[in-house]
Amino acid sequence: MKKVRFYRPGSFLRIPLADGSFGYGRAIARTHDAFYEYRTKSPDSDLDRIASKPILFKIAVRHFVSSSWESIGWRELEEPLTQPIVHFWQDVGDFRNCRIFDSVGNSRSSEPQECVGLEAMAVWDEHHVEERLLDTFMGRPSGIVERLKVHLQ
């Protein structure tokens, strides 16, 4: 069994992508990371530049000790990154059965339409995050994101 690693919230992460470029993320909670709309051809360690970029998405990520992701620095989280992370859950047997919940324990039943645009509750492995980032940067749809979208019927 692989050993799991946790990054300290506020840690900046440099993520090598399959095409040789780099994406960037930030640990925002013990189990959740945020990912920046920022990609470089060579490694960047300028935390000001990275932190100035918009956030693409926030998801739960399983990090393993044998990761190729590199922690490149730490800063106190800015206020927007400390806000609760909202996800949805949908029953695969009855698509009408949905819940919206957040990272601080709030939860409520919802209509599937209310979940459009929210991240599905899932724990992503690093290699799937790398694929999603590269798909996003290349303007391609992500197969995983498409499969996880809320079903309306």
C-alpha cells in the first residue's frame, strides 16, 4: 500500500505535465487543493506571480509520498482560499437524489439543476489532476470531468 502525503495548507505546488510544461496548485486544506490558471514551459518559483493567477478549480486530491509534485514555498492562505469548498453528490441509482455540501459540514438536499457548475465529490489521484490540467490548458474537454458532471435525467 502506498503511503499518503499531506501538504501544509498554504503550500504552493509545481506539477509536471505530460507535455513537459508545468501547472501550479496550492494546498488549501488537509485534503483539498486549488489549481491555478497558469502554465509554464520551464519551472517557475515566483509565488507572487503564481498567486496572482485565477483559480481553475478546487478538489480533494490523494497525494502519495512518491509524488513528482514539488512543494516550492509556503504562504498564509489569502481570504478567498479559506472559504468553504462546495461539492455535490448524486445517487447513481436515482439521479433526482442529490445533496450539496461544503467542507465545513453544511449539507442539504438539492435538485439536480442546483448542482450544475459545482464539482462532484470525488478524490482525485495526482495523475488524473495532471490530465485535467493539461486538457484545460489545451482547450480539450476532460473525460473525467464529463463523467462526474451532474446528470439531469
